[in-house]
Amino acid sequence: MTNASAEHNRGIGLHQRGDFQGALLAYDAALKAGPATAKLHYSRANALAMLNRPDEAIAAYSSCLHLDPAHLSARYNRATLQAGLQRWALALADLDRTLELSPNMADAWNNRAGILQALGRHDEAFVSITQVLRLRPADAAAWYNAGIMLLALNRFEDAIQAFERTLYFNPDHADAMGCLGSAALRACDWPRLEKLMTALLAGVSEGKIALPPLTLLAISDDPLLQRKCAELNIQRSFHNSSMQNGDAEPLWKGAAYGHQRLRVGYMSSDFRDHPVANQVIGLLESHDRERFEIVGFANGRPDTGTMRQRIQKACDKFHDISEIGSLEAAQFIRAQEIDILVDLNGQTMGWRPGVFKYRPAPVSVSYLGYAGTTGANFIDYIIGDPQVTPFELAPAMSEKIVQLPHSYWPTDRAMPAPQRTSRAEAGLPENAFVFCCFNSNHKIRPDLYACWMRLLNAVPKSILWIREGSPAMNTRFLEVAAAKGIDRSRIVFAGRVESFEKHLGRMREADLFLDTFPYNAHVTASDALWAGLPVVTLQGNSFAARVAAGFLVNLGLDELVASTLDGYEALALSLATDVTRLAQIRERLRDARHTMPLFNAQALARDLERTYVEMIHRIDGGPRSFQVPPLGM
């Protein structure tokens, strides 16, 4: 036996006993003794991987593959490490080649599905996970992953079945329980959700179920429970991560940059035709370029649409960081010397908390994308206003609260005017009183829907106009209405229209917008008010349950805000039966849209710019909650 072979075998023995450092030294000795073989490089790569030295391990696997391109395990392991570093394209290429060599390798199909999901290629991801289920039909983890992908594809009834299969094969799968609740909510399957509700809320409270935070916003108005849920999900985000033990080493070391123009970075996975982009574009375009340099960081799937192009033009610099890992992305942001890094995601799909955990900028801020706390101790501030984030909410926020003087809500300064339409074009009866709610249907809760049915009973010739969902979802709404004594013809479903202008135009044909609770209408309420449609809302305790009230207060329409469900119902009924009063409110709304601050993107930009300057001034003393005074004070 040569010295190289002996050292290699010694290394294998040490590796088997868990002495990975000793094994690596033996493998290095074998390399010096030579000749290097594919097997030796493979063994060395495995030791490096176990020592959490991924880049060196990837290089060693590459050396193995250079000598033996068909080495299946080396290619699969390299793909796994690349995926762990969020180098999606490289990982995907390795997995595709692995599956060419071994089409029935279930683990490779599973990892490929996860990468495609991370890239936002949900249809392809689901095709891959079905291959895993073909090979391992009793694989609970694969059923769970399938459910996650079906949720992303808005196939909610199918997602329910996938999560139920997960729990059948693994009854203790707590994440599946939370996602089953999410799927039931999204499907508007109220009986199924109600059966789960007690267990879900208790599971979050006890730290046992990481319920998707957006789901909790729709079923609970408890801001402290929302914080607990967010924190649980943060912990899950770093589970089995190299960052899980303690804080990541901060990249920013505490010295202010002193730039002549403050550099503000906006980071989002939604810089495309998406509600967040549609709302923030006016702000980006309104920043004072003599005092601020605006840098965009896109971490979502690539896009070449009109909105993406407009956002790129609105930024001084724009970078796509979607295909590099969290550490690499954070290092890149640090190299740009960003003063304030603004997260436009929060606890929504596409969020990359790992980037922020490395603290690549002096100040990190949560804004707009998620109406609640991130639960992250590495995000300094959350931006709101006196209505949505009163300082009494401080215990429910992991961030320090910053209150803008008016509304925190940005709007597009190029918001189009509603396109003229008619009730006939919108599919509405000409002489009916039209109660409307174009919110996502999953925000409609049973007690609220029952309230709406009472309003239909109380207002003759009235109808309820809501968004069209799946056939099963629509049937559920009709069946509940019939059980409440409402003719099915009085529930009208609105499909998609060809343009946003057309959508605004048809909203004007409604008489009164009925808000949802506890998850208010946000974009939808803003659009309704811009279209001139009055909104009745129920204000709650949490951020998500206060947004529509904030809009109305900023428009001077405080009387449209109720504090109890009974008050909400009485208010809606009084407006539906008092044509003169409702007409007066519509006239006030029409004028307020152009005179009040809610739809003034430039005024919001000035307020935010003063906010950013104040945040920089507070660096030395650490983040503290504060209120931005109105200009002139």
C-alpha cells in the first residue's frame, strides 16, 4: 500500500469516528504523497463539508468531478452546498446533470424542487416534487413541500389535501399543521379552519407551531401573539443554518460613512408587477436626488416588465442579488456603503432575513411590505404613523417605532384616473345598492360575512360584490348566503378586467366598500378611495387592523371608522339607507383625494427623508422610537 493510500484509509477511519479535522489532515497528507484520485478529493470534500467550510468543500468536489465527471455523489453534494449558499443557478445545473445520470434519485428531485421554488418557478417546482412522490409516495416531507408549492400556485384545495397527507404520514409535523391552517384560510374553508383554530393559536402562543405570519394577521388581532409568531418564524428561517448559533458577525463596524448624499437602499423580492412595487414607485421617483442617492436591490425572480424598468429608472443604481447567497449579498451591500437599508418584504414570500442579520448597513428598516413586526432583533426600525403604529404597540414590536406625521402609505404619483364604465359593463344590476369588497377573499371571516348577510337582509334590493375565487370557494360563499336566507343571485363575483384603469372605473359603480377584519384592506382600500368609493372599516389593535382607519383619518373621514363589529354594522346600514349623507361623503372624498396628504407622494418623500436623516443622527445612541413632526414645526 502506498503512503497516499495509507493516509487516505487513515483519514476514512478518523472521519467515521467523527474526527473531521484529523481526517482532513490525513487527506492532505495523502494529496502530498500523491497521486491525487477522484476518491481522495471526494473524501477530502466530505471532511471540509462537515467542518462547515463550504467553499473549500465545493472546490474539492470540483476536483473530484474534474477527474471523474460521472461521480454522482460528488455532483449531488456540490449542488447541496451551492444551494445552502443560495447559489441557485449553480446548484440547479448540478442537480439537472445528476438527474440525467440518475433519473430516479428522489433526493435530487426534492432539492431541485426547493431551488425552483426559491427562484419563484412554482410550476416547475411542483413538477419536480411530483417525481419525489412517484418514487416515495409515503414521504411526509415531500407531501409538505408539495403543499407549500400548491399554496404558491393558489391551488388551495389541493394544498389542503397535501398537508393532510403530510400529517397522515407524520402526525407530529407541526409545520404542516400551521400550513394546513393557512391553506384552509386561503380556500375560505371556514369549518375546517375553525376546527384547527384553537390548536393553531395555542401552538403559536406556546412556541410549538410556526404558523405563517400572514395567516395569523387574518385570524387574530392580538399584536403580542403576532410578535410571537414572527419570532418563531425567524427562528425557523435560521434552523440548521450556519447562522443559527448566536448573531452573525456584523459587516458594518460602527463608523459613519459621512456621504454628501445619504445612500438609501431599498431591498425587495417584488420589484415587478406587484402591489408593493405599484405602491412604492411614486416614492422612489419623488426622492430628492441632490440630497439622497437611491439604490435598489432586487432579490426576487428576474423580470423585464414595465414596472421593473420604471423602478430601475427611478433608482440611481440598481442591483439584482437574487442568485447570490445571504452572506455574499450582505457583503455586496456593505461594499456599496449603504447608509440605510430598507426592507420592503417583512414576513412575506421572498424575504431574506439572512442578509439583514449580517448587518450590512448602519441602519436597517422595515417598511410597507408587511403590516406587523418582523420579529427580528437585527431590524432597527419599523416605519408607520400615529394611526397604524401608536407607541402603545411598542411591546408588540421587535423594532423601534417611527411615526411619520401623516400616513406611512406611499402611492403612485402617476395613479391613473378611473376609466368610465357602467353597471351593465360591470355585471351589476342598475338599481341595486352595491356593497363591495374587492379584498382578497381569505380576509373575509365568518362573523364578518354573517354581518354582511344581515346588511343584505336589512337593505332591500342590495347586493354583495366580491372577488371571484375558485369554483369551490365561490360555492362556499353562496351556500353560506343561502343558509342565511339570502338569494344566491345577490352575491355577485367580480372577475379580472383588462386594465387597472378599468378596475378603478368599475369600483366607482359600487356604493359602499365594506372592509375586512382583522386584516384590513390595504392596497384595495387605497384603490377604492382613489376611485371615489367610500370605505367603512373596523379598527382593531394590530397594525394590520388599523391601516384602512389610517387612510380615512388622513382624508378627514374619521366618521367611517368603527371600533366594534356592532358599530361597523350600524354605520354601514345607516349609510346604505341615507342616500343624501352617502352622497355628501362621496363629494368630500372626491375633494380630499387632491387636498389631503394620503395621495401626495412628494410630501411623503420629504417626510421619509427627514426620517432617514434623524436615523443617521441617532446611530451613536442606538435606535429609539420617535415621531417625525409635520414640516414647519
